[in-house]
Amino acid sequence: MTISLHAFLGIAAVAIGLVLTPGPNMIYLVSRSVTQGRRAGMISLAGVAAGFLVYLVAATAGIATIFSLVPAVYTALKLAGAAYLLWLAWKAVRPGGDSAFSPKALPADPPRKLFAMGLVTNLLNPKIAILYVSLLPQFVDPARGHVAAQSLTLGVTQIVVALTVNAVIVLTAGSIAAFLSRRPTWLRVQRYVMGTVLAALAIRIAADRSRAVVATP
């Protein structure tokens, strides 16, 4: 195994925390599933999966090399990501704040567009960019060798966790949205919990002083 058990459990925990926090992916998948049905939600999720693979290929190919050579760019991206997560946290906890399970109505789209929208939504999701650029490298241990292989294994772990949880969300989105719409107190609790998680993650990213890890064979 190229990664330690600690790294495996760590990236799995991060993946679960991120996928359960409201963001562009969750909002799009829930809205699509509620308004157009589970099949549409799963097709959209396939597009999201393709987006994860694009990030994984980029990370494994050594995108971190750029940031190791220009540390200021790496730092700026991390701080921008932390600010974005704080903004999401504020949107969640403010009076009348956003919840992924209060979805907006969307027009019915054909499968090709559903897939494309899922792909684009994920590629433009700052939370996923932060994961692959800032968080995933923290679980890579150069002392174990095969840094690229470690990045690949960690990325696959994250993708499996994210897709599994998102699939459950897609299949149960309608029931959860209906449940929360009848129980405003639970909806507020959900928003505050998610807002707290987002804020804590933002603070951790902003406080992190590690450098980018260069992916080598």
C-alpha cells in the first residue's frame, strides 16, 4: 500500500466532511433530483464524477510543482479558498440563509446537458479545487516514496467516498427536502452545523503553513 492507514482515514474523513457541506455540487444535485427525478440526478452525478477525474489527473501529473516553484500563488489560492468557504458559512448561518435542501426549481434538461452541467459545476467548484491543491497534498508522505502513486490512491479514495455519499443524497433528496420543509427547526440546525463545519475548515486552511508537495515518480 503506497499510503499509510492514517492518510487513508484522514482523506476519507476530509472527503466526508466536504461532501456533506453545502456547496455547488450538492445544491445542483439536490435541485436536479427534486425537480427532475432520481435518474436525472444520477446522470448529473456522472458528470460530477468526470470532473473529479479531471482534477485527479491534474494532481497526479504534478500540478503541485507549479505551486512549489511559486509559493505565493499557492498561498494566494489557499487564502482565496478559505475566504470562499467563510462566505459559504455566512450564507448558511445568516437569517434566512441558504440550505442545499431548499432547492430552486430547474427546467427539465436532456441527459447530455445533465452530464455536462454536472461536469462544469464540479470543475468550477472552488471547494474541490481546494481539496486537490491544498488538502490532499497534506496526506502525501514523501518519505514513503512514489508521491504520484500516493496522490492517485488518495484521490481515488476521495472520489469513491464523494460519489457514494452523493449517490445517497441524490436518491433521498426528495424525502430529505420534504422532511426539512415540514420541520423548520431541523432546517436551521442543519444550516448551523454546516456553517460551523465550513468555517472550521476555512480557518484550518488559512492557518496551514505547509508548502505544496511536488509529485515525483
